[in-house]
Amino acid sequence: MLTVAHHFYVTQSGPEAIVPIIGEVRRVMAKNGVGEKASMENTETGWRFDNKDSYADHPMVRSFGGRRELCAQSIRIVES
């Protein structure tokens, strides 16, 4: 089976920002004739980690547990 892999980084936003990106990837797949022939995989995603090298005042900086929850939310969104 053919798979289209994409990195769904939305580091400036929450997981809900993945939805329009999914739509755009699907449009590109359809335009190139693979919309019905391929699955789409989110092969990488993430948010900034709260450590000494990060921007602690950035709204999307998270602790490890916070990043885990953002990733879990993004998986639920992609699967729906």
C-alpha cells in the first residue's frame, strides 16, 4: 500500500491547528491522483520542551507531561 508521510508540526498553536493541514495534504494527494490509493501518516509532530534552552514565556512551551497530552490530543484529532 502507498503511504504519504507528513510532519504535522503546529508549534505555534494547539493540536486543533492540524485539521486544516490534514485537509491541505488530502487536497494535494487528490490533485496528484493518490487520494484513494494511499494512506496518510503523521510521521512526526511536537511542541517546544520546557528546559533551559527553550522560550519559557512562549504559550506552546510544555513540560514533558504537557507535551504528552498535546501529542495525545493530536492523535485523537488525526484519527477522527
